[in-house]
Amino acid sequence: MEELWELFQQVWAIRALVASILVGIMCGILGCFIVLRNMALIGDALSHAILPGIVVAFILFGYSTIGFFVGSVFAGLLTAVGITWIQQKIKTKNDAAIGIVFTAMFSLGVIGISWISKGQGVHLDLKDFLFGNVLGVSDEDLYLTFGITLYVIASVIVFYRYLFLSTFQPVIAETMGISTTLIHYFIMLLLSFAVVASLRTVGVILVVAMLITPASTALLLSDRLKKVVILAAAIGMLSAFLGLVAAIVLDTTPGPAIAVVATLIYLIAALLSPSKGIIFRFFQKRKQEKRVRQEDILKQAFRLQKAGALSMDKLLDSMAITGGDLGAFLKKMGTRGLVKIKGRTIELTQVGEDEARRLVRAHRLWETYLVDQLGLDEGQIHAEAEKYEHLLTDEILDEVDRELGFPTIDPHGSPIPSKAGSPKSSLWQVEIGQKVSIAQKQPNQLIAADLWKLGLLPGTKVQVNQKTQDTVSLDTSGNTIAIRKELAEKINTSN
């Protein structure tokens, strides 16, 4: 550590460290938009296609950092225009157009550098451009990298709204007068700048890793773009620092070391991300499987209790489960207040009955939906309903119930349980000639919305005038309203 500390007190090491960190920050920020816009392959293409610009710049200006910058940016923009022209005018597939242009430009650049390097006294090493040479960063290189990094950061801050809209909502951006084509070429320009700034640190080949990997890592950790951009910059900076340290300690090439460190950080995030990581999803899947199993037990217990035959033995006989697993599940269900257990006797609590009734309702409503709306046969629907009954929320069930017209019988002829909290005194139960009020509290917001459309607000007095097999006719302030039976059975009333 002391040797490393002494090393980083030298001017060349400080230059290398600052340049690496600047490139990590810049590529991390810009990479977020490259990844989100599916432009990773274009980033790879531009990083390779700048080589002819370097050759032309060397011929015109000699070994000049500014000359390399101008030539590289010109070559990058020429590549972007060429790719777009081929895609639009010749109708070549996007990835094919990118491959055609960048391989041709890269080949020309390699040929040009090889040809120039044969000249006497010429020191233009191809591998320095391909893989970088961060330990040879000059003051001029550092100033250029610093200026480009500031420009990229300022551009993202100033044009963040335009970048956000054109990335996620390009159609809305166009309707607002934002040119998505102009934004696309602007990102290409920034990408060309970033590639040029990364020449000395990681080279044209590995710059793609710094553009893609930190941004991809940040997207594993957050879904908010502003947070993703900040995280990507931090991850890029950390990758550059640790990669440079590792290269010095292991006496290896800094550019590849930085790319490898960035990849290792990505793999750690892929494993440990709190929302998208492999380990998190593994435990989430296990938790989901246990919840589904517990709900299956609860539903079966509900059926047995309705038949008057609920016991531990009957539950074991009716399900493919061991006694130990069943006991463990019942214990957890007991702590949640779903069941009461006394020896081998089991009894569902009111909370347990309501939850089981919701599952049965979800199963039978979904079966009805599959038959009525999708035209499936009765023999095709049970397995599908068994799967989705555990996934359907109350809001979705209410919407399905409404879409189907509040059915009471499923395709097999079994009754569909009403939702927990459904009216004990429904409008359908009101006798002809009796006056009642629309209750303040209804089973769900969809019922309340239907009543509002009919002009029946909470507290409205109504009188039942007539009933048919399918409708009930109400009188309210001299107006007559007909309500179908399925809805009337869901409407809560009060005296």
C-alpha cells in the first residue's frame, strides 16, 4: 500500500488516474441513453469507425491531440450519417447497416495506420488506439478529456427533458415539436466526443465496455432515470479507479483491467440487486411458491369446511403434501389468523373464510372470462384458472366482474361467491313498493361509479316499483330507472 501511495504521488500516475475517472464518469452518464435507446451496437460502430479520421488527421496535422479529436469526430459523424442513409434509402436492416459501415471504416483505419507506421520516424502504434495507453496521458490529453466530460455533463443537464422524452416517448416528443432525429444525431455527436476522450484510457475497442457496462449496472439498481444517470457515473468512476489500481498492482494493461472491473461490478449487481438480482428473484420465487401452496391449502380447507368434513386427515388425503409440510403451513396460517388448530381439528376463522372465498371467486370469475370472452372450452379453463387465481388483484377481479355483467354462476354451474363486504341488504332483495336509501359504502369503486352514472348518489331515496327476471325498476324523484339484476345484487342499501 505504501508503494502504491508513493506511486500515485507521481505526475504521470495522477494524470492517468484523473483521465480514467473522467472517462468513467462521462461514459457512464452517456451510456445510460445509449443503452436505453438500444444504441449499443452503434456505440461499438462509432468507436471503431473513428480510426480513418485519426489517419487523416495525422497526415494533415501530425501527432496532434486536437487534430485527432477533429478527425475522429468527423469520421464518427460521417459513420452515423452513412448508417442512417443505408437504413433509410437502401432498406437494409439496422444491424446489418451498422455492421457494413463500421467494418469498412475500421478496416480502412487499420490499413491507414499500418501504412503510416512504416514510415521512418513515425510513432503511431495501432495497439495504443485499440486498447489505450492511459499511462502515457499528456497534459493536452487531460485537458481535452476534462473539457469533453464537462460538455457531456452540461449537455445532459440542459437537454435532459428532450433526451428523456425522445428516449421513452418519441411519438409524444414529435407532437411537442421535439425533433427525435436531431436528438439522435446530437447523441451521436456526444458519443463521438466520448470515444475520442477514451482513446488514451481504454481505447476504441474497450470504450464500448465503459459505455454499456456501468449504465447496465445502474439500470439493475434503479428504474428512475435521474438516479440511474448518477449511479452510472459513480460506477464508471469506481471501475476506472479500481481498474487502474489493479493494472498497476498486477502489472497489466490498464484499459482491459478497467473493463474487467466494470464487468465484475455488473456481475455483483446482477447477483445482489435488491429488485432485479438473481438472488433476490430466487427468494421471491420461493416466497411466491410458498404463498401459492398456502392459498391452495386454504382453498381446499374452505371446500371441506363447507362440506362439514374439515380435519387434518381429510386435508392430507385431498392434497399431495406431507404431514410435516402441512403442519408447517397451518402453523403459519394460524399466526396470520386464518385458521384455528386444536389437535387434529382445524377451523377457518372469518378472515380465513374471506380469503378463501376471494380465491374461489377469482378462480370461477376467470373461468367465466375465458369461456365468455376468449371462447375456450370448459375442459381447457381449469388449469389456467388455477394459475391466475393467485395473481389477480381485487381491482382486476372487480373489473372482470363488471365486464362479464356480474355473473353468479361459472361455466361448470358452480356459484361464484360474492366479494367479501358485499351488501347484506342488496337492492335486489328490496320488496316491491318498499323505499330504501342508497348506502354510503358500496362493495367497490366500480359499483359506486355505476351508481354515479345512473344519478344515484349515496343517500338517494328510491322506491322499487317493478321487478322482472332480469331487471328492477326504481322510482326516484319522479324519474324511473331500470337496473339489471346482476348490478342490483351488488348495490348496498339502507333503511
